[in-house]
Amino acid sequence: MWSIEEVGAWLESFDLHDSKECFIENEISGAELFTLTDEDLVSIGIIKLGPRKKILRKIEELNIGRNQSALNSPTGSDGAVGIGK
């Protein structure tokens, strides 16, 4: 799984620098990233709709990639394919 710092770097790669600080302050690592909801983002201080939608879309893209990687894995799904490996 990604560390808090790796999640921050991921956010920066999409020019979401302000959101990065909210994630760090709330200790969001890879384990929490995949379960975040719109309400969660508001509760950690990401108020603007645009960044929230962008973050949720990028999380969905990561989940799709994880699921596809798991399907192609010779050992099946380990729940962490492609994250921090």
C-alpha cells in the first residue's frame, strides 16, 4: 500500500497541491484512499467541488487498474496489486 507521502505525491501529479495538505493532516494512506467518499473529502477539508470530483475520478481509475491487474495476476487478487509494488 502507498504511504501518506506517496498519496501526497499522487495528488501533486494532478496539480492538487492544496488537497495534498488535507490528506497529510488527516493521515490518508493507500489503505484509506480506496474507500474515500465525497462526504469524506468534505470532512477532511476539501470543500471545492472540482477537486473533489477530480480526486474521486482518479481513485476510480486506480480501482479499475487494480481490478484489471488482479484479474491478470497468475495468483489471483492479493488486494494490493499495483499499489506500492
